[in-house]
Amino acid sequence: MIVRRRTWLYRLSGQSFVRSISFEQPVTASKVKDALKKSVGIPLEIWGCNSSDLLTPHGR
């Protein structure tokens, strides 16, 4: 199954905290990696998330 999301979280090498990137249309992880490579660098990790994931504290 190919996951398509509008909102993705990513972390670059050397960063402790994650950042988010959003798109107008749902995209795959490979499209996210391409967009990040062009703008901020190669991501160390990426996660696709729902908009509700950003509103809910983890661990609850």
C-alpha cells in the first residue's frame, strides 16, 4: 500500500526535533523526499501523519 498524506513530519541529520511540511494534495514519501532535498536537504527520517495527529499529544 502506498501512503499518501498532505502533512508530513521530518527530521534532518543533527536535529533533535521534528519539523512539518504540508502539501495542497496528498503526496507519497518519495515526493516529500524530493521536495525536501530541493529546499532544506536530505531528510534523515520522515513520517506521514493525519491532521488530527498534530492536535493530539503522543503518549495519551
